[in-house]
Amino acid sequence: MRIAAVCGSLRSQSLNAAVLRAAVRLAPAGVTITEAPSFRELPLFDADVAGSGPLPAALEPIRDCFEAADGVLICSPEYAHGFPGGLKNLLDWQVGTGELTGKPAAVITVSTSLTAGRWAHAGLTEVLTTMGVDVVPEAGLTVGAARAKVDPATGRLAPDLVADLRRAIAALATRSSHAGPGPLLRADLA
Ligand SMILES: Cc1cc2nc3c(=O)[nH]c(=O)nc-3n(C[C@H](O)[C@H](O)[C@H](O)COP(=O)(O)O)c2cc1C
């Protein structure tokens, strides 16, 4: 079972990246979590380019990673009650290419605030669901006051967060193992 992991933050000392890398280490036997290539170099989404190509070179390694994955885990901050524009830009490119369609997703928001990125969590859930991605509620987490729970220098997480993350990964892996063909394919077969 292969899970692609996407971090919504580009910060070098990102708390979300630290949680994502902990998930890579905590993956149980039989599950491989791989950090997807960065979306940093992706140009802004342009529907003309998406429609007639050629698609941006920076999109290719990300598409390959998503194509090879059985599911996706997203760790994202919240900016001004939304999820980051860079991540939305990646998802806009994905609308046309569709490698994540029908695949299960874990949505995790990590925030320094007590509100734990709940608006970004809701926004990501809405966007992914609209794209036909299967957001798994039991695999979701909102982590607040994260400076006390995540050490980006050492990668260490508080024990409670480790337990929550293990549960989230297990729920995502369970759903990924039962995932059928995506909605588009199912419609084709009907
Ligand atoms: C531009 C900006 C806007 C932010 N807006 C919010 C917000 O709306 N809600 C929130 O919980 N945290 C907000 N934060 C704080 C982030 O939760 C915090 O910076 C977090 O560490 C970012 O994630 P990262 O460490 O993975 O980069 C904001 C931070 C920045 C830089």
C-alpha cells in the first residue's frame, strides 16, 4: 500500500512538514508513505494550458507520485482561515489530470492556534470532495497549539499526537485497501 504525502507549507521549519515526516516514520508494516515532490515550482493554474498543454514540467513528478499512490495524506497550515494558495494551485491542476480521483485522503491541519486550522480543514475537505477524492473522516486530524506538540528541529511529536497520527494512518490504510475504481471509472463501467 502506497500513500503520497503532501505538505501545504513551504517553510523550512514547518510544523506540518514535521508531522508529515513523522507519519512517514510511523507507517505500519505493509504501508509506505512517500513525501510527494514539492509544488513550489508549479506555475499558477491556467485553464488554457490545462486544456491544450503542454502541462508544466513541475507537475509531472507530482502526477507520477499520485498515480502510483493508493491514497493521499495532506498536512496543511491555515492562512487567514483558508488553506494555502500553493496547495490550492496544485489541486486546481489536479482537477484536470485526476490522479487522486476516487482515492482516499487523510486531511490533517496543524496550527499554532487553539482553533487548530479547522477552517482550512473544512475547506480542504470541501475542495477534495468536489474533486471526487474520498476524504476519510476517521483519518482526519486538527492539531492546535502545535508548538507544544511538535518539535520541527528534532522531528519529535508529543505522545498523544503520535497516537492520534497512528490512528489516522491506520484509518487511511484501511480505506485505501478497500478503495475501488474512482467515480469516473465506475460511471464508465456502468
Ligand atoms: C499568513 C499567515 C496566516 C495565518 N493564519 C492563521 C489562521 O487563520 N489560523 C490559524 O490557526 N493559524 C494561522 N496562522 C498561524 C499558523 O498556524 C502557523 O504559522 C503555523 O505554524 C503554520 O504552519 P507551518 O509551521 O507548517 O508552516 C497563520 C500564519 C501565517 C504566516
